[in-house]
Amino acid sequence: MDTLPKDKLFTTSFYFACLGNFFLFFGFYLLLPVLPVYLLDTFHASIAQVGLILSCYVVAALAIRPFSGFLADRFQRKTVYLIGYGLFVAAFVAYPMVETILLIVFLRILHGLTFGLVTTTGNTLIIDIMPSSRRGEGLGYFGIANNLAMATGPMIGLLLLESGHSYNSLFYAALACGMLGYVCANYIKVPKKERSETEPLSLDRFFLKKGIPAGISLLLMAIPYGITTSYLALYSKEIQIHGSIGLFFSLMAVGLISSRTFAGKLIDRGKLLSVITSGQTIILLAFGILGLLGLFATNYGHAVSILFFVVAILLGVGYGMIFPAYNTLFVDLAPNNRRATASSTYLTSWDLGIGIGLVFGGSLSEWFGFSVTYETGMVLVLLSTVYFIRKAGPAFQANKIR
């Protein structure tokens, strides 16, 4: 029953974990829209160079995730988490000192490595401190911290820049947020993990092999998400949307937050597979509408603008449903001593899809136009949904441990 102490979700450690997660992502999102402008203004970088520098961060985070899972499973997770968090925060100090593009590339790689380490271990740490009976609900609330940061960080970063604050002041603001988060992280109380015997190294120590089918499905869902976050501003200009692109992402965050509050509870009631298929169906509809908007922009501009922002809510609701569901799915496939590996596999699948969207989204848009690009996103979501129903879902049912 929920009244038993072992089923208590909202503990002091849970609150501190959510606060630490919020400040981590707020520092990240605060700089996200500012960095391209900074690179253009300070280093006179080309658009191609900006894309390369920004992608270095994602590639580095992706590369470190399997090793992060191994470290968090092998050693005390909180120790690994605090080391990663501390290094992530320390990296902000270096930004005002960088004087060449080569050094900024090197710094972004280092920052991406620390981000991959701290997010992987943090995702595992939160699972350690919550009851398994409320895992879906807990992961939903934990993810809300990310969504709040996503909704407020870019907006505040741009407002500070537009109000005349220097780039260095923004770097120091991100540093201050990181320091606050690091303080919160120190107050998380985690059950001490018993030291296990050293096991021989194998692929399963770095990547959860039983999670590969679900990983493929999640990767296909991440590609159109990566395209959306990177190129939506350009698409909105092309179809002459009336309203700020910032409103799109704010509405998307509202959808993410609202759906996480009910999706987690449904997952804990045994509806995990239904939550994923329902969420993906909503996303399928959203990308279908988004791709068609370009065909009607000339004659139905006002209606297209309204539908554009409706799509933001639909995408938020859909992705808000599948995030905690997929996260729970991977954890349920792994024994307790492979939890971090499960989290690493979940995040690696997502990051890989985002990276593919970043790399190929621009080329696809340049060759065929944005409408075709987003309709391609719809096809990828459809493939993911069919694959999940026919392959990944049954594979989970056959291999789940809990």
C-alpha cells in the first residue's frame, strides 16, 4: 500500500535529486540558444562550424554513456555522480578564458563528456532512492525538472543577452546554477551499495543487450525530435508563423509536464506498453500535421499558425508519455546491479537518434524542403510504433525481470 514507508516517494532525498537535476539542466539550457550567437560574434565562425561545434557536445555525451553505466554499476553511484557533477560545473569556468575555435571545440567535448557522465548516473541514482512500486510516477516527476529547465532556461538566456548582459555574465550565471545543483546533490541520501565481486568484462557490462529492440524503437522516435529542436525555427520562418518560436517550446514543455503527471501512474498500474503506443500515436499525428502545414501556409496563414502551436502541445504530451515509460522499460529488463547500464542504454539510444536528426535533418531539408523532412519524421514514428508493437513490446514481455 502507498501508506507504507517503503512506498513513500516524496522524501527529502527525492526533492534534492529533483532540484539538482533542475539546476543541471537549467545551466545547460541557459546557454543553449546563446552559444551559436556567441560563436558567430566572438569567433566569426561560419554556420557549418557552429553546427560542428554544437554537435561535438552531443557526440561526446553519447560516447561516454556506456562507460558511465559501467562505472555507476561498479562503484558507489553517488560518488560517481558527484564527481561527474563537479566536473560539469567546473567546465563553465573555462568558457570566458577560451580564445580560439579549436579550444572551444576541445572545451565542448570535455563538457559533453561530463554531461553524459552526470546524467547517466543521476538517472540511476533517482531509481535507487524511490520505491519500485512508484517508479513510473517518480521518473515522471523527476523528468519534470528537465522540462521546467527546458521551458525557462532558453528564454531567460535570450532575455539576459537581449538586455545587454555580456556573454561572460551568462557563463557565470550558468556556473552559479551548477553550483546550486551540486550543493543539492550532496544532500541526496542513497543506500550504500554492497561491493560486488569483479566480473569479467563483456558487452553486457556496457550495453544492455536485452534492451536492443526497445533501443531501436526509441532511436527512431528521437530522430524527428532532434530535427524539430534544431530546425523548427527555420521552418517557422518559411511558413510565416505568427508568434514567437519560443512559445512553441514553452507549449511543448507544458505538454511534457502535464502528461508526465498521469503517465507515470499508468505505468505503475501495469499499462507500460499501452502508454508507449498511445504516446507514439499522438506524436505520429503531430508530425503528420507539422509536415502538411507548409502546403497551406500561403492561403491559410492564421489557421496554420494556430495548428503550429497545437502541434507543440501534442508533441509535448506524446513525448512526455513515452519518456518515463521507456525509462521504466529498460530498468525492468535489468537486474539491480545493471541499473546504470540500463539507464545508459536508454540514454544512448535517445542521444544517438538526436545526433542522427542533427546531422541529417539539415541535409534533408536542403534537398527536399522542411515539409518533406517532417513527413519523413512521421514515417520514422510510424516505423517505430509498428516495430514496438510487433517486436520490442513482445521482447520486453519475454525478458522483463520485474
